[in-house]
Amino acid sequence: TIIQSKKNEWIQSPDCAVSSLLNYIREKGQLRDTQIEAIETYLFLKIQGENKPLWQLFSEGFFKHGTDLNKLSINQAAREYLEKHVNAQALYDFARQPNGKGQLIPNLSQAIVDHPETLDYDRIIRAIFYNVSYADYLMSLPMGAGKTFLMAAIIYLDLYFADNDPDNKAFAHNFLVLVPSGLKSSIIPSLRTIQNFDPSWVLPEPSASKL
């Protein structure tokens, strides 16, 4: 996916500020690969993405591929418009992503090429992300992959970074867990297993014991 490829670029770059922490988590060997990949994505969006809403990151070209517009078979007016407007280029890149034998949203990519100056790009991008105005991340893991312990890991990591930098609003000092009333009997016992999570699985000492 777009986010995953950008996340992997960040992790492998010298700009990744959490390389040693991620190496520690992997070497500790207590979490599954799926859980660690989710943690990597979460920290990528929190740190490199500055905890901005996904629509804003998208609009700012944060997930752009670096497409060479000169190599695309589009008219010159569209090419010049895309070069000057990063949100238009980001949306065009997204719309023309491969989807089977065609593009993801062919009608949208064609509309951008035909009439680039007429579209409200930020409005369209917001709609793609359900018009959510805040940082809203959904971690989708298969059944049995360890979502509850992933929640615990994220809580401890957030508290760790918040403790190190109390004024950084990207990281939380408190957490609120909401459970649908109809599922209380099935979800709450599962959530209680968070207390079995060992923070040293994701944080070195003495930070783990301190938290």
C-alpha cells in the first residue's frame, strides 16, 4: 500500500529517529511480525507524519510517489497544473493506482487531466478520508494476531514519548477505551489481558519499569 511503502522508506533511512527502538522490539522477540509492522506504521504517522490527519498528509503530498510527470501521456496544461499543485498531483497519483487491469478511479484521473483547474482537490481528499478532521488511525489485524497486546504496546509507547517530551501534543498522557455496551461481556475480559503485557517487550530498562 501507499502508506506501507512510505513507512518502509522512512525506517530504512538515516532520518528514522526510532531505529534503535524498533530493533530492540524485534530482538526482544515477544511480539509477532504483524504487531511490529503496525507499531512501525503508528510511529511513522506519529513522528514523521507529525500526527496530522491523514487527509492533510495526503493533500500535502506526504505519500507522493515522485511520479515523473514528463513521462506521462497527458496534455501540457494538466502537466503544468499538477507540477504547481501538490494536492492535485497527490490525488492524481492515487486515482491512477493499478486496480486489476485498470486504474483505481479512472473517471477521477481522467477528470483531473481534462479539467484540472475545476476540481476542489482538498474537498475530494477529505471525502476519501470520511471528512475526519483529526488524526484517526485504524489498525486492522486478522483475528488472533494480538490486537489487545498491540493496544497495550501503543499505550506504553505513547506514554514513553510523552514522558520524554511532555509538551509534544502528538503523544498522549491519558487513554480512554470505549466498549460497545452490547459487547461488554466479550470485549472487557479480553481487554483486561492488557495487564499481562510486559512493557519491557517494547521499551528498554529503566523506562519500562518506570512506566
